[in-house]
Amino acid sequence: MPRRPPGASRARQRRTPRGGAPRRFSELPGLGGATRAAVHRLEAERFWPGCLQDSLARFARPLRAPGRVLYPHVVNCPCDDALDGRDTVEALLRALPPRPRREVRALLARVDEEFARRTLPDPGAPLEPGAGWWNRRLSEP
């Protein structure tokens, strides 16, 4: 019976954090193969696996709440902050090449439109350089 080389045995071992399932890269419906590859490469090099999908879900989560007006900063846990999720998506978008960036922005446009429709502008918000429009929305009732 042939023996496996030691490198092949090590390659088959799980490379995950203790007790955790392996992290998966973002799989968003509607993205082409080249865009998915660019997102996966960027997540592996500069972010974390599933960064785009997790951050986009965190930004869109408050939109599932009933009602007309949405206050995105009212959260139970800082890890649920919708605006932080949108900031992460924007950082990832800025790092993508132009063609994949356009494709992801087209997917994001529906969520942005709904967020803008359900939030109110905050005229007293500080105009920080580099802050996105989503940070200038009312955060409290």
C-alpha cells in the first residue's frame, strides 16, 4: 500500500480556530465569477472570510424591523451597529478593482435606497472628512 507524503496529510487537516467551523467566503447572489473571485481574494488578504456578507447583513438587519422611521444607532450590542457594517462594506468597496466595485455597488444600491427612505437626515451631524452619507442620519428618536 502506497504511503502518503507528510505534506498531503497536513494539507487535509482542518485549519480552523478551535471549536469553530471553517469560515466561508462571501457568497452573494447576483455577483459574477470575476467579482466573487476579487471579493474572496480581498477578504483573504486584507479583511476576513465572509466580511462582505457579514457586514452587508449587519447593515440590512434593521431594515427588517417594522415601521416607517428607522433609528440605526439604537442597538443592544455594539457588534450589531448597522452603520459600522456599512463602513466596513465601504472600506471593502474602495479596495476592490473598478469592475467588481460597480457590480457590488449595484447590489448595495437597493439596501442603501431603503435605508435612506426609512431614516431621516440629521442637519446637526458633524461633517467629518471621509464619513459616508449614512453617518449623517438621525440616530435617536
